[in-house]
Amino acid sequence: MGEASWEHCRLALYGGEWTPKGLFRKDWEWAGDCSITYYPPGGEVREETLSEPAHARGDNAFDRALCALTGYGWELMSVQHGLQETLGGGETVRLDNQVAWLRRPVRVGRETWEPELEL
């Protein structure tokens, strides 16, 4: 039995924040730089921008992309968060700085970035 061959991707969110929107600025939307980078085995790395602060979505593109990727057979390997100091001197996880690493088995005839994400 041969070893499994994997393809990998990195989903990253940097600088996310809640910003006011709407006529009276009462509603809020999530804005941040969200991108995905695909790492095919022995192939060319490909990066795609999923959202930018100037084109904020009504919800978190990182969360939507993570749900879509797992639906396409990607398996979550790890999640990394930045840390920030709290007023009390401790540290807490920063939700505006997160990276998820995923993998799935290579399938002959399928590009690593297929199917393309539609958020």
C-alpha cells in the first residue's frame, strides 16, 4: 500500500475588524484582508484574494471560506491566531489575525484550487 499524497492550502485573515455601515451607521459588517493560498504537490503555488477592507462583506469571509473548503473535502490541520495583551496584563486570542492550514488527498485530474470558492 502506497503513502497518501496530499495537497495543501492556507486560509488567512489579517486586520479584520467590525465597521459601521448603512444610512444611519447602526449596522455592522466584518472587513479584513482574507486570502487563500494553494500548494499543489510539486506544482505552482496559487494565491487568491477573497475579501479586502474596501470590499467588506456582510459577514466574515474567513468563516465562509472555511465552511466551503471542508465541504469540498479539505481537512483542517491547524489554526493559528495572533495574541494581544489584555488590560489585566494577560493575553487573549486575536480574531482579526488567524490562519488555517488544510489538506486533502490528491485526485488525478483535479487542480488543487478546484472547485473554485464562490463566496
